[in-house]
Amino acid sequence: MFSVSHFLFGGSGDRYFMSEQVSDKRVCFRCLVAGRVQGVFFRAAAREQAQRLGLTGYAQNLPDGRVEVLACGEPDLVGQFREWLRIGPPGAEVTGVACEPDTFQHPSGFDTR
């Protein structure tokens, strides 16, 4: 197996340099979501959205009020999920989302922590 490198484009036009296994073609992104995202069922809604898209990973509250999300799966589906993170569920007020590529992991399912 060999690796190939390429650029992925974020929802805001950001470019990310990625290296992925050619035989797998799955990616992981770690995102930090800011705004009113705790106490509004953000993590549960993120899990529901991720499961609908067939993604794995987790969503967890951080002590500073943000939510950290790891999303792994097919690049186009992870991209759709990242776009959803910018809106969130009803009741959330997302003021910013910062995502960066992460080493591909094989988590089972999508958890809330």
C-alpha cells in the first residue's frame, strides 16, 4: 500500500494538506465548534447527523464552552458534516468552526462524551 497526498478544501475555502491511504480513501477531521453549543443538544444532534452520513468519531464538551468533534469517513460525507457543524441544531448559535485534518482512526460508531 502507498500514500498519496493532495489538498482538501474547507467550507470557507481553506486548503488542508492531507495524506491518505489509496486503498482506504477515508479521512478524519478534528473540529472545534464555538458559540452557544453546550446545553442545546449539539452533541446529540451531531451524533444523529454523523450516523445518518455513516461517519464515525465523537463529540464532546470542552471546559471553555466549545464542542470538540472528530469525524471520520468518506471525504465528501465528512465535508457535508463539516458544513452542518457551521449551522448546528435548532437552538444552537454557532459563531465559529475550526477544523484540521487528523490521522485516520477507526473508531466504532459515533459517541458523545
